[in-house]
Amino acid sequence: MSLLSSKNCNQVLVVGCGLMGAGITQVIAQAGIKVVASDRAEKDIERGKKQILKGISKKEEEEQQQILSRITFTTNMEDGKDSDLVIEAVPEKLEIKKEVFAKLDQFMNPDAILASNTSTLSIAAISSVTKRPEKVIGLHFFSPVPVMKLLEIVEGISTGEETLEFSKQFAEQIGKETIVAKDYPGFTVNRVLVPMLNEAAYLVMEGNDPRDIDRGMMLGTNHPIGPCKLTDMVGADVLFYALESLYADFSDSKYRPCPLLRRMVEAGHLGKKSGQGYYKYE
């Protein structure tokens, strides 16, 4: 095993302080690793801070302060240029991710690994805008990040063995369990999950009560949470964009986004983060 693949990660740059980015930041800081958390605007930074504070609120005051002391918030992602690893957590749009990775490639240390938290998009396509495709990988966290144990590692066609081994060790550092998925649309988990969530949207559109759908799946298939509630947690927009990506790649009708999901996104009914989805939230 090489020096790169065997060393611990000392600092991470997280790009994006939304629902996923803030959760990723919290988990890394809790594991004792320094984090530079960046986003474009102060309002986004403040939103991320509030989420992290809520996430650690049940911990002892001293531990809360220790976790927060490891996080540097900034609107300039170049402040994290000395990090060993970057985890991008921006909206699930390929053009946005490519723009971020092209910038990261310019200022990050040449040895730094660049990871995307994408749930469906091609790692090969994302890595194509960099001069280090062998150091680009997918690190797909699941929501809520502090609770869910899985980290899906996505190996792109150009991803190097050192990058893969480093990512596995990083996952162990932060207390996550891993599976390795190949770089095909939807990877492993979402390839199975997303069509189910889409089918639930069709059931709601046809007049079925989301509570009955959720209760049916929980009691009938032993799922810990129903598909409508899960969509609200993930975000209707995230699901919608994932479906669009899968449909574009496979041209299979099972991935065609339900019209109701489109209307929910257009109306801003994104789920828990907006206060309204299939259910209402305070």
C-alpha cells in the first residue's frame, strides 16, 4: 500500500453548506478532522451553521465546542486549498459540478483527492474537466448524514487504486461503512431506490394518501420509513433531478419523472427543508 493510501486524512474541504454539505461537515468534525466548509453566500453559510448546531445540540457543551472549533466557514473555497480531500456537495446538475471541479483542479494541492457527493451523475464526466482524473472519485453520503451508516464509494473509469484505498480509509476514520459501486447511472442504491420513490409519487398523483403508502411499505415490507416521508427528507428536487439524469442515460420509462414531482419542485414543495412536501413541517 502506498503512502497516499495509508495516511490519515487531516483536513477536508466541503463545497456546499446545504442539507448534505452541512451533514457531511458535522460528521467529519465529530470524527476529529478539521473541515473548511464553503458556500457562495453568507446566508448559505448561516443556514449550514444552524443545521450543524441543531445536529450537535444534544451533546455536552464541551463536546459541542470541540466540534465547532474544527470547522472553518468561508465563502471562498480557496481557503481550503491545503486540504487532503475535497467533497463537493452542490446541486445535482452536471454543469454546476463540472464548473466547481474545474476551479478546484486549479488551486488544490496536486496530491489532493477530489470527490463528488453526486447520487447519479457520471464520475467520468465530472473528472473530465480536471488534469487529475485518477484522483477523482464519488463519495455518496445518505441523508441524514449523521444517522445513516453507509458511504457509497463510486469508482470512475479513471479512478486510481490509491484514491480508492484512501477513500475507504477516510470512511473508516469518520465511522462509515462502505460499498464500492461502478460508475453507471444511479450507482447501486439509487438504481434500486429511485424508481420506487417515483412510483410512490404516481400513487399520490392518482389520489392515494401518502400516509397509507408509507404505512403500507413500513408494515408490508419492513421498511423503517415510507417512500413519501423519505422523499420529503431527501428533497423532491433531488429526487426529480436524479430521475431526469437516469432517464437521460437509460431512456427507460421507469425513470421518467412523475408529473407530480415536477409540480412539487415548481411550487417549492421540496419536503422537510422547505416546510412542505407530501407532509407539512414546522
